[in-house]
Amino acid sequence: MKEQKVRTRFAPSPTGYLHIGGLRTALYGYLFAKKHGGDFILRIEDTDLQRYVEGSVEIIYDTLKDAGILYDEGPDVGGDFGPYVQSERRDIYHKYAQELIRRGGAYYCFCDKERIESLRDENGNCRYDKHCLHLSEKEIEEKLKSGVPYVIRQNIPETGTGSYHDLVYGDISVDFKDMEDGILIKSDGMPTYNFANVVDDHLMGITHVIRGSEYLSSTPKYNLMYDAFGWERPVYIHLPPIMKDERHKLSKRNGDASYADFVEKGFVKEAIVNYIALLGWSPKENAEKMTLAEMVEKFSLDGISKSPSIFDETKMRWLSGEYIKEMSDEEFVSRGLEFFKKSKVYGKYDLNKLAALLKTRVETFGEIPEKVDFLEEFGPYDPALFTHKKMKTDLEVAKKVLPAARELLASLPSFDFQTLHDELMALVARLGMKNGQVLWCVRVAISGRESTPGGVMELAEILGKEETLRRMDFSIGMIGAK
Ligand code: GLU
């Protein structure tokens, strides 16, 4: 028998930014489909008009593409199973709702607000009592004819248990008495998620439904519909929640960070995607840094755990730093350009040289300005900086070192790292001092700081001869070394 082609989907609601949890669902759907040579589909679930946020569909398209999670079918790329936007599928839902009514899986409900309100118990919970299930065909016809507003409800059996096997959570059972006859088609004619997801997953040929664990307990309801229609149920893969800390879920509604926020903060995109993949999945051999292609190759459901994972920004930052270290200077400059532009040094120094200095010293591009701005911030500083016990220097040492170093630097025909290194080392020998004494003093003299990214040679090379000498003169004057 020919094996069925795997088809997975990502079905976000356009309610704002694509948050980390949503992106992980998309990523796992993509990885699973690609691992099995299948298709990954994007479907926009926009039937809740109240939660719709203008522009968020574009954010979904852009984010997935930017993250490299490419879909084979979707609203903007087309495909044979469209439309891929639920609000454009109303007629389809209506047709299938009628069909489900015929099959006894659903019924018209004409109860008005007051009647529904009257069903509330002392805790304010409202559970529909199947009143309209018992209307005669004639009554239903009359009400429909005379335009009485209605919803269509699912007809859930009053007894029995709905069971299924989830590939992450195992066997799940929910008693039908704990479910209510939920609305499938609302009075405005729009379907609810509960109905649309079933119809669409079936019609779009979805073989594996991958989504958040919040749908675990409502899945038996969906299975009732698959069964009533005589459709094959999909395979279910529910994903554990992502937590902000031990007790709080990471959530879009609480404004927790989105993919776009992290890109804006200068995290390397591949690192964000890579880190997100690890939220709930442990690849074999504990692989951590992986390209998307490597993730596809390694992806396996056995590695997905049921327990919630905690989003650890520090770890993602570390991973971002690992990606940065591997970049060429040119790539670092082009990908971090926006952040160089925000710094005070932009347009004044050779960015490739700065890149060489920064690559091993930043974990995100966002750190670029704070790391390089000091180059432009030179002015009076505390002469106590020359005193350093371990380096065996103090103000007296500086008074000897600085004039000699100034003279040497002024005489250099070239100001590249190697020349600076060799000449300063020769100066150390001539002065009969320790390396640290000379290097420390000159670095303080040209930076005015206790710590700098990069040592004195790198710094002098970036500043250039003229600026280095100007700073030497300033420092010599400041400590009265002449
Ligand atoms: N629209 C649903 C959501 O955003 C999708 C759930 C699913 O994947 O079935 O949560």
C-alpha cells in the first residue's frame, strides 16, 4: 500500500504578533512534514472578528518567511485546497453544518439570550440543556422560514467517553457528560474554531494535527464530528506549554515577547528559531546548535516531552552569540548594520575592523552600540585608573610609559595590528618593564576606561594614528607626565 503523504498545518488566528509559542507550533509542523517528505500548510483562522487585529496576517506571512519556515500552501502562495483563509470558506462550513445536522451530530438552536441566561447555575456557569434538540422538523422549518435567529450546536452524547491516542500525551479520555453542546455556527453565520478546524483539517487532507496542549481535552469533541461525518481522524500531536517561569505561561495576551521583538533586539534570527526548536524537544545526542536542515533531519516525536519548558532568554542569547562568532566580519557588518547605524561611531571607523573586535564579544547585534560608543566618548577620566595591582602599574609607571609610547607611536609608518604589537613589545623590552605595565597604561591613556573590548593594539588600529596621538597627548597633559 502506498503510504499517505504527510500533511501538517499551522493555523494561527490573526490577533497580533506571532509569539514564541505560535512560532514553535509552526516550526514543529514544518519540521515534521519535511522530515517525512510531506507538505506544510498555512491556514488563517480569522473567524473571531472581535479578536482580529489589522495587519497581523501580513505579520504571520513575513515572520514565517523571515524565520525560514516556508509553507507549501497558504493564502499568499496558493495551493489546491484553498481558500486558506477561514472567512472565505463560509459556504463550505454551512454546507457541512447541514450535513452534520442530517447525520444527527448537530442541531439548530433558536434559544434567545434570556433563555440561555436563565440556564446559569449559582456559580454563573451556563450549560445548554439540549432544549432545541427536541424541536420537531416542522417547528424548525417554521422558525427558519420566519427568520428567527439561530446558532447550530454540536449534539454531544449524554453518556459515554471520548478517547484517542495523542503521540505526545498518550491516551486521553474525556467523559461526554463533561462536555457541552457547543456552538458550531454562530448567529452571525461564522463558524467557531471548534467546527472550522474539523472541516478544514479534513478537506485540506491534514494527516497530523500539531497544536498546543490547550486543545487536548476538546479533541474528543472534534473526533465525534469526524466520526459522524464518516471521516478518518487525523493523528494528534499536542505540544507542551512554554512557560515564562515555574508558574506562568508565556502568552501573547500578556504581551510576552514575539519573534519580531527579539529580531528587533538584535538576536540572530537563526538562533531564535534554533532556540525555539529546543523548547520541548531534545534532539538525540543533545545537539544544540543546528541549522534548519539539521533540525529536519534530526526531528523526532520521541524527543518531545510532555512537561512544560521554560523560556530562557539567557540561553537564547548564548546561542545567538555562538552564531555571531561564526560569521565573517563582512557578514557581521551587513547583518548588524542597523545597529552600527544607531551607534555614535557610524561613518567614522572601519566597520569590518570593529566587527573583528566585536564578534567574540557580543551575543546579539543589539549590544553593538553600547560596546562601541566608548570610542567616541573620550574625555577627562580618573587618573587612578593607571593604578592596577596585578599589572604592577600606578601613576608613576604611567608617567614613564606614556611619553615613550607617544614618541614611538608617532614614529610608526603603519598603524596596523602587527606593527603596533611588535613595536610596543620592543618598547617593553627597551623600558625594561613588564608587558602589562606598558599595555595597561597605553590602553587607559587612549580609552579613558578600565575595560574595553579588545586590547590596546586593536583599539589603536581602529582609532587610527591621528586620534591615538591626540588621546595620548591629552592623557600626558592630564597626568602631567612631561
Ligand atoms: N487558531 C487556533 C489558535 O490560534 C489554532 C489551533 C490549531 O492549531 O488547531 O490557537
